[in-house]
Amino acid sequence: MQSSPPDTVPKTKYEALQSENLRLTSQLTFTPSHPPPSQYKLGHGSDSFPLTSTTESCDSRFGTGLIESFKNSPIDICTGGTSKLTCYGHKHPFNSKKQFFCIAQNFEIDFNKVKGTHGAKKNSRGNEQYHSFERGAVKADCEKVGWRDVGFEHHTNLALSSFIDNSPNENSAEIEKGITYLLMRDEDMENAFHSTADFINMEIVHGVVGVERSKVVLFDRQPDGPYYELIEKVFSEGELRRSSDFQGKTVKFEKLIFHLESPAGIIFPKIGQNQKSLECYNSILWRKYAARVLKAFNLYDVKPPIVPSLTLILRERTNEKNIGRVLDNKSEVINTIKKCTLCDTKIVDLAGMSYYDQIKIIRSTNVLIGVHGAGLMNIIFAAEEAVLVEIHPHYRQDRHFRVASRMSGKVYMPMR
């Protein structure tokens, strides 16, 4: 029997789904959808309409204006020789100071003085997840000027605290051509929210530099983690490398990027607490990042599902990880969702799936349902008209995923 088109689904079906789900209240918030950017042009001219003040403000914080802000704020803090260190900063409304990433030219790293190796398991949170550096691990033929004008983020500071200036380049140093990106990942590098913060920051940095890819080095002691394949396919010119791959040599890098760490980016818990951020939608940076990932995995040009496709993401406790925010009445919720007879339904636990398989499912989903933290950042890869239904515990009102939904042009519905 042929299914009816989505717009003929009886209203009572949706009411039943909402009322039975998780013993939730009927207090829902609806964020209206917006036309995709291909349907209009912003700016001036016969084929466009004028920008609103809100659109201009949002672009300056979450779009091309943010890239321009970084580009237009270079500070040279090591100059005068054959080497150079330039930092680029931006102050977000939710932060008290500017945050920076830095680009070095002709800097040397003595990998014999970079201590600590990565393992298969994650170390305790803190500096044990990162390299330590003996004095002179980083050196260059330039002189510090205005060094204190830049507040390095924590992990960059670990490396640059070993820096020695006025150090002529070693003739024996191995030369690394091109642009190398030192990626010091977030402490919660296995977490979709915090990892996406790192990845969109990489999008910003590559935009400032004007390149699509660079030679990415995982410059930490963390395990490969669930996003190793993403980093390699999406951002790296070749295979990912580690400090150990340089075998203790002294290497002079033609151009070296010190990562823009996640507290300095546009994915951060404080953003959702800022009411003006919730006025913004369809961020060009978010959309470009999503498109970059989907193209890398050959999932970009995928038609949206013809009938509503509901995917419920579960969170399961294991012996290795005693996670919170699991469904108390999981069976009831699953049975309720499956009552949607005019829908395709999927019940998934993303934790045991490859990254490709995860986003393949999400890409063909237009109603994504899950408790707070259950891989909901994947909404940015969902079908174009997708809706995120986030189930909040009674004690939380985080807006992390409302921001993610709006910035990627999706609809958001919180439930408790």
C-alpha cells in the first residue's frame, strides 16, 4: 500500500507522539524555519533585498564578518629575523577578552624536547592529556615584541612557554614545506559538542589563512578518538601525524598554525546564554563546515526523505562509561515512536558506529530525537528541512543544541 504524503498525516498522530513521549509536559517551544540561502541574496541590487540590522550583527559574529575580524587584527609578536610569529584575535560578546590563534613562519620544533606520547586510552583530564615541553622545544630567529599583548589559550601556552627567541635556524634542521596545523584537541575530544567546536574553529582558521586544507598534526597525547577519520578526510592534506612521527628530529616549519582553541570559538556553552545569539540563524560558517564534512564522506548531494524519517538516538551506560541522561522509560518511548505509521523510524545508538555510518543515518533523517547530549550536534548534517526534538532533564535548560539547530538552518523543539 502506498503511503500518504507527509502533509496528510492526521494531526492526532503528532499529538499522540508528543503526549506519550517520556511523560513530558506539553510545554513546547517552536523555532520557525527559514528559506535556504539559495533562495535569496543578501545585500543590495535588483536581485537582492537589504540586510536587516540583525542579519548584519549575526554575520559579524557567526559569518564572513567573523573571518574578516580575525584577518584585520594581526599582531606581530616576534619579528626582526628570518622567522616571524603573528597572532590573530577576536573578542566575542560572551568573553571578557580577545582570544587568539597564531601563525609562525620558519619556526623550529625540537621534537626531542616534546615529551609524552599518546595511548589507546584517554588520560586523566588536565595536562596529562597534552605534551610537556622542555625549554627550547620551540625556537626561532626573531625577537619577542609585545609578547604580553596576546593571551595565549592554555594548550598553546604550554608549547610557547618553552620558546627561545633570537635563535638562528639550525642548518641541520629538517625542512617542512607548506602549512602545518598543530591541533591540540579539547579535553573532551570524544564529545560531539566540544569536538565540533574544534572543527568549526579549524574552518575559521583555514578561512583566515585562505586555504581549504593543511598538514594536520595531532599535537596532544589523546587517543585517536571517534573523529580521527573526520579530521583526516575533511581538513588534512594527507595522513594525520603525531609528534612521535618526527622521531625526535629538529624540524623547521615553513608555516605553522597554532590552533584556535574551543573556548575562543563560536561553539561554547556561554553562547546559548546570550539572547542575541538566539536571534541568529543559517550561519555561513556552520553551513560551510557541514557541507565540507558531507562532501568528504560523499553524502552531500543526498535527496531528503519523501516521508518523515524519525531517528531516536539512545544513550546507553556501559562498564567503561557510566553516562548520565539515559531514558528511564526507553521501551515506552520506542513503542510510541513506532506508532507513527506514516513514518520511517530508526532507533540507534551512535556510540558503536563508525563516523560514516552515523552521518549516513542522520543525513536521511528529518526528525531527530534524543536526550541532551546524545550526539545531537549531528543535527547540522540532517536533511535540509530537519527538526531537532531535544529531551531535557528537569534540571537543565542548556541551549547548546538550540543554537546548533538555528545556526544550521534547522527547526528546534525542546521537550521535558
